[in-house]
Amino acid sequence: MKSFFYITPCSNPLDEGEFSEAFSRLCADLPEFEYQTYDPLEYGLVYEYTPSGTCSYMFIEIPKQLKNLVNTITIPAGKYTCYQSQAIRIQEAADVFRELFNKNDRFLVVETELFASKYQISNPVKELRAIAF
């Protein structure tokens, strides 16, 4: 099932304070009258790799594509390669998904926090998801 992300460009990498500040701005920019929150609310970072370079964004998942909402991308449905770790960061995606990177010139990598039944709130597990498109 494809997903829809409301995005804003971000620098790379963000420290915890910068991430919190940028996330607050992203939430404030999202038109509340059109956005319906739902569980689970996904948010995080997404990198888009193309032959012309890499673009990095912070995102909030939205429930559907909104025609008059700019700054959205569609995340394709398909088979994702995933990696989970407390220590991993999206900047390491090229090493983690080396085989995917070597075979494809266009792909997305998404980083989100993975909330399991038990986790440290100060150090949650991160999940990287990669797909070629």
C-alpha cells in the first residue's frame, strides 16, 4: 500500500535539538483543517537517491494525497528491505543497503522510530526501509 508524506527539506545530519525544532515547524505548517491524525502517526526522515544526487527531507505521513497540499511525495507500495537498530542512522544507508545501492540508481530510504512493546523512550530502535523505484 503506498503512503503519502508531507515533507520539508532538511539538512543532513540533524542533532536531537534540531530535529525537534524542525519537526515542530513541520507540524505547524501542516494545514490542520485538512489533516486528520490517526494511529500510528509515522514521522521521520526520507532520502531520495537519484542519478542527479540525494535529497533529504523530514516527513509526517498523511492519510491520503491532498490535491491542494504542496510539499508531498508518494512513497511507493512494494517490497522494502528493512534494518532495525538503536545505533543506525539514515546517513549510513549506503553501507546498510549496499547491494540495493549497487543494483539501482533510484531508490528511497525512510528512517522512523520503531516502537515495540518495550523500549527506552530516550533511545528507541530505529528502522531503515529501502525500496528501488
